[in-house]
Amino acid sequence: MSASSYRETIVAILVELGELEGTKQTNLLAEPEQDLEFVAIAMDSLTALDLCVNLEDATGRIVEPADLVAYPSINRLASYLDGGGGAH
């Protein structure tokens, strides 16, 4: 997967979890340079855990809640995963 694929996957999961509305999703996907920090969507700890589990299911990469702190935005997390982070 590429960084853009990881990014699209993260956005899709956030939509499924009810953290992003359709307009925000459209804007994020239309403008890859646009980033969104997880704190900006007021994601709680349960949603963060759901994001990690769903990302692991979708990508095969292990994503820990601590990774969301270390890479606190959609683009940063996607770059981390693209760079080999979260490997089994």
C-alpha cells in the first residue's frame, strides 16, 4: 500500500466510526495535502482503539493507540504506515 492508500483507508474508517461527516471526507480525499489531527475531531479513547483495530484488519499492520499519539494526524499516521511502521 502507498501512503495515499493508507490515508484513504484511515479516512474511510473514521467515516465508518462516525467521526467524519461526508463533506469533510470529500474534502480530505479531494485534497491529499489537507491534513486533520485526531484531536481536532475529539476522538475518545474507545474510538481510537476501534481505529487501531480496524486499521490492523484493513492493512495487516499493527497500530497501537500510542501510534496515534506519536503520529497525531491522518497524513502522519499514513506516512508512518507507508514507511514500514506497524509491521508484524
